[in-house]
Amino acid sequence: KELGQAYLYLLFYYARIVGVFLAGMWLWRAGIFRNPAGHLRRIRCWTLWALPIGVCGNLVWPYLSPHPSVRGLALMTVNSVGVPALSAFYAGTIILLAQRAAWRRWLSPLGAVGRMALTNYLLQSLIVTTLCYSYGLRLFGRIGLAVGFLVAVLIYAAQVPLSAWWL
């Protein structure tokens, strides 16, 4: 039973990764990422659609059926739609804000973080696993959401100037 659920999870997980990868590739080839100013109408449209889909998809899961197998399948389905939709909303919002000179100045340091995405991901993983796992401070399950959020913000805030300095 558990093996079947694990395979189902992997199917949804990898399908979402491939789907997001293909969507990003399509956005690049369509010129949307290379020339966002030429595609503002399309970006506004996807941003407006992505917000309600993403919010609904991420809020509906607590109300799903209490039966574990139904809930697991429903959670994976909702997660496979809601998370990418909310991510598309965030990306679209940042792209739209970056078209304005006042926002561009504030958002430009984030470019260095994006250019070092793999390095920053690995550094975040190293820091968080050191904080949470047995080879480090063993804080897994001991800190709440607010503290976890604060740690994430602090790590990212440190990576912004570190990335700019490195590049």
C-alpha cells in the first residue's frame, strides 16, 4: 500500500517538475522572459488568472476528505495545480513591477541571486539541514512556522548581498 502511494507521489511530483520546466522553456522561446515589455498584456492576463487558481489550490487542501488515500490523491492534484499557479502569480507580479523604474531599482539586486540559483539553493539546503538535522542543531520539529519563516527570510536576505558581491 505504501509503495503504491510512493509511486503515485513520484508520478505527480515529476510530472509537475517536467510541466514547470516545459512551461519555462515555452516562455523563454516565446520571448516573454527575454522581452517582457513586449508581452505585458499576456503577463497581466496570466498573473490575474494565476492568483485565484493558486490561492484556491493552496487553501482547499485542509478541507479535503479525511480518508487518507482520497486525501493523498486530492492533495497531490491540488498541489500540482495550486503551487505552480501561485508561483506564476509571483513571477508575473515581479516582472510587471520590474517594468517600472522605481521598482526596478529595488528589484535589481535579486538578479544576482537568480544568476546564482543553484549555488544559493545548495547554500540554503546546507544551512537549513545543519539547523534541523542530527549532524547540526537538531531543531526539526522544535521551531514553529513563524521562526522557520524568519530563518528563511534571514537566509535569503544574507544571500542577496552575498550574491552581488560574488558576481
